[in-house]
Amino acid sequence: MNETVSLGVPYMHPVCPLSLNHVKLFVIADTFARFQRMEGNKVYFPLGFHYSGIEPITLSEKISGALKGEENGFLEKLEKTHDIDSGDFSRLTAPLDLLDYFSERQIRDLKKLEITADFDNIYHTKEMRYEKYLDALYIQYDDCNVIINTSEGSALKYSDKIWKQDVKNQLSVTKIITPNLKKILEDRLDTFFGEYYFVRSRGIGKKYGGGIIEPMSDSELFNLFEAQEGLTKLPITRFFVEEHLKTWVIKRIFAETLILPDQLRTKEYSVLGMGKYDGKIISASKGIGEMLPSLLNKYGKNLTRVSLLLTSHPSKNFNWTGESALSSKKILKKYERFKSCMLGLSAGKNPELDNLIDESKMIIRGNMKSGDFRFACLEALVEMPKKVKMMMLNSKGNADKYFHYIDELFGLGE
């Protein structure tokens, strides 16, 4: 096809390891990226980190106090929940050092998971060019008269009727992959009158108006920055985002309608359901739910990827329990035995099997295009083996090419 496909994800706030929710988002985005490359397209899949907010300051101060004996048991708890080596705490007493530490760890873990992002092109909001970008952007906001300055701080005027109508028009032509969510976003926009203050008095980030630009605004604008810098080719084809960031999606569309022409705005959003861990809402910063280092240590790369793909339809919420990986492990083992058996057959023509292989790939491609990665994975690992068992096989046909396709698509290589 030789098209250019640009993927987007909310950039990471590196104050802890990646949680189950984050990992699932990256596995789904990566599976889509792999599929597009296998379709013959050029894929841009950039990564970035927003260094912002009060959390890095608070956490580094607590670590400093604990090293002085002020918070008994805090370091032991953090060592477990945040996967910090005990000898590393002395390096984490300054906010920027802490952010650097976790961004390096997150990159390391994503590579272990074989996420095929553009690791050679990673952006940070601490870069000077990002500060210059924000300076220019807020001058544009000011010129468009969408900044409100009050005694409480500075905010963007989302209640501006003309601006809001532009957003409504854009939302009407933007594809939302998640079923029923477009109506929810449209209803949310109708009640979107509040001014969201984007400046805080204290924190890490770009200084503005005597304060600091707050993290969500920082992350929202960071994606537009990297797009303008050319790491991706505009427009972004599909943006993957978690369900709890619905308001953030609307704010992002507000920003795009103001600074980008129609043809360069994000075309599709895939909004993913949120996870619970044994019934509790997953929170990486609170240590609720397994983090990526733990997943990799317990289950390895293949089982981690398959388990997260099989938890639910991408748009549905999921509950991760001790049984989640066990059931996926059984499926993966059956697939691996099936694959070994098939590839052990003598080479030769088997038109009936080859037809099954072609039909299965068509089903997988259809599910990938529609955004149903769970059904694509189930077709490959469960349904296809069932179909083959209904046949009497005496040759493997084109099975070697089929399994290469499946392994590459879902990242199941050795």
C-alpha cells in the first residue's frame, strides 16, 4: 500500500514504572503498528516524556527524608511498588534526576516487551525547543483571545462560542473507533464550559505567568509539539488513549482546531477501557496492580503481550486477576504445540489447508482494521487451530508463512 501511518499515544509521566493500563495501551498500539508495516506502510511511532507537575518534587523530597530516617519503612515500600534498586535511592533526591531515572527504566522495559516505537527519536519537555514552542503557542492563544487571566490564575476559554463550534465541527468528522464513545464525547462537549486553569504555583515544567504549566496541559500540548517538529507526519492517523482521558481528548481537539489546518488534524481516536486489579482501580503511583517489570519477570514477553490482548475488547474495561495470565498461558501453549506440529509436517501442496490459512488471515486483517485486536488474537491462537483439527492433514502447505505472519503481528518471536 505504501502509505504513511502516524500513531500517537499520550506521553509518559516518568514518576513510576508503567502500569497494566499503560502496558496494554502500548501493546495494542504496537500491534497496530506491526500490522500497518506488514501491510506495506511506513509507520511513525514516536515516544516522549513530559517532565512536569508536583509529583516529582514530592516524591524526591520524601526519598530525601527517608534517607535521613524521617519516614520509617517508606523506602522498603517504594522498592517493592516502584521497582527501585535499594542502592539507587541516593540518586533520586532531585526531581529531574528522578524523572531521568524512571524514563530510562520505562524505555528499557518497553524494549524488553519488543514495542517497535521510534526509540531513536524521543522527546522530553525539558528541552529548550519545547519551551520556545510553548512561548510561540501561547502568543497565538493570546492573539486569538482565548486566554483568561483571573485572580485564580490563567485558563483557556473553552466556553468561547466560535472556538467551541469549530471543535463540534471537527468532532463530527473525526472517527472514534470505540463504540458509542463519540456520542459521549459530543454530550461532554455540550457541557464543557468550565475554564481549566493551566498554571500551578509550584511544580516541574514550563514557567508561565509567574507559575508552572500544569501536567495535563503540558502532555496535551506536547503531542502537538512533536507533530509540528516532524517526528510524525501529520495528520496523526490514529491516536490511542485511555478511557479516563475523555476530557483530555476534547482539550486536544480544541488545541488542534486553533493551531492546525483541517487536513493536518488527528483523523482517528482509539479509546481504550481501563483496568482493575483484583477489583481495585489500577494506579501505578499508588502501587495498585502489577507493573511492567513485574509482568516481564513473571510471565516473559510473549505471555505478557498475549494476556493483555486477550483481557477484553480494547474499548472495554477489564479486571486483571491471578487467573488472567494462567488462562492465556494455556492458549499460548496450545498455539505453540499446534505451530510445532504443523511446521514439522513434510512440505507439499495442500490446497484445503492453504485456503484455511488465507481465510484466517483475512479475518485477522478485518479485525485489525476495525480495532478489535482481541478477536484478531483469538482467531490466530484459538479458532485457526480448531479449524485445522477438523481436517486430515498430510502436508503443511503454506503453514510456515502463516506462522511467520502471526508471530510478527503479535510479537511472539523467540
